[in-house]
Amino acid sequence: MTLALLIGVGLILNTGAALVVLWRGSLDPGGAVAGVIVGTMVFTCGGPLFWIVLMAFFVSSTALGYVGQDEKKPLKKIHQKGNRRDMFQVLANGGVGALCALLYKLTGNPAWAVGFAVSFASSNADTWASELGVLSRRQPVSLVTVRPVTRGVSGGVSILGSVMSLAGALFIALLFAVENLSMGIVPGGFLRLAVFVTIGGLLGSLLDSFLGAGIQAQYEGADALTELKTGEDGRPNRLVRGLSFVNNDLVNFASCALATALAVLAVG
């Protein structure tokens, strides 16, 4: 395909997907626009096979958001944002991958293709762990203090969440490794690539939990720590942990970027 044709097809595919998801209520208008931009960049720079990885992350993560909705309702008092993703959430989870796809297109260096896979393995691992880990019957512990924390608080880890993190990373890693059998852009065997991307994804999820427990802003809520700066009465909550300017979106972006950068350096 020519560049113009790739852009055109990418715009059509991603606009269509964004409209469906917007109608379903999983994206707000800003998130839909960001999704079209990220998706079109990925399709244009990496072709259909890169785009399939992006869609596998987005579809699976969105679907898991609907699992256990009743059990997740109390988390609305803790989390700053819900299942309806906005522009910043889309960019935090897909921006690094889109940049890797662009750099792969410009340089032809397979390290950026691996970085692309690791970025989405990281985002997928974190999202699967977050969406299903909160359903664990066991109370999570902080990755920093190793003390029990309220279910849903950033930085908390559980056995179920860790297993789902592994599953999320492995899902993207296997998909990308299978695709690479036909793409042939990353040297090395199938197993080696799948293991490498899985480890990179797990690292990103681990960094997310570490940063969430260490520097993400947490405020004193009525019943537990919360990401919300203000309470239900409109009064500001007191900052008790982390930095006021570090929210979950920044933590997601930073952890994904760090894991991806380490993967690119290791390969390239």
C-alpha cells in the first residue's frame, strides 16, 4: 500500500471503531479522537499486523471492564476515572506504542517493533491486573510497604492480579510472536520473542504498581485512600501520599515508557 492509502484505510477503520466504542460508552469524545489518532498512526506505520495488536489490547481490556461491575461499584469512591476512557487514558496506554510504530517506520530498526509489542504488553498486563485483580477475595498489599491496603488502591498487588498481569502480557506477546512468523521483522525464534515481550510487559506492570504505591497522589477519603482531590461534599481531600501532580494516567505512561525503553535498549 502507498502511504496515502495506508492513512486513508487507517482513518476509516479507526473512525469506525471509535464511533462504535463511543456509542457503547467505553470512550468519551476526547478519547475517541485520541483513539483515531493513535490507531491511524499505528496502522500507517506498522500496517495491519501492528494494528491487530493494538485492537487486541483495546478490545480485551474494554471487555474486562464489564466483568464484576457490581463488585467494582465501591471503587468509584477511590478511582478518579471510570470505565469510560478519556483522551489522557488513551494516550497513556497507546501513546508509547504509537511512537514506537512511527520510529520503526522511519528507521526500519526491529528494536522499535519489539518496543511496540512491549508497550502494549505492559499496558495490557496492567489493565488486566487492575480489572480482575480487584475481584480477589484476598486483601492486596502495597508493593512498597508490603502492608495490606484497601482493594483498588493504586500500588496494591494480589496473587490474582499478578496472575492476570502475566496472562495479559503473555496474550500480547504470543499474538505478536505469531504475527512475526509472517512479518519476519524481528530476528530470533518464536519462543525467544514471546518470552522477551512477556517479561517486558510484566516489568511495565510491576513498575506501574511501584510508582502507584510510591509517588502517585493519594488523598484521605471518608473510608480509605482515594485518587479524588475532592470529597462528595466538594471539600478538598488532604494529600497523604505521593506527589500532587502525579495521577494514574502519568503513572501508566511512565511505567510503559520505562519498560519499553529498557526493551529497545536491550534489543537494539
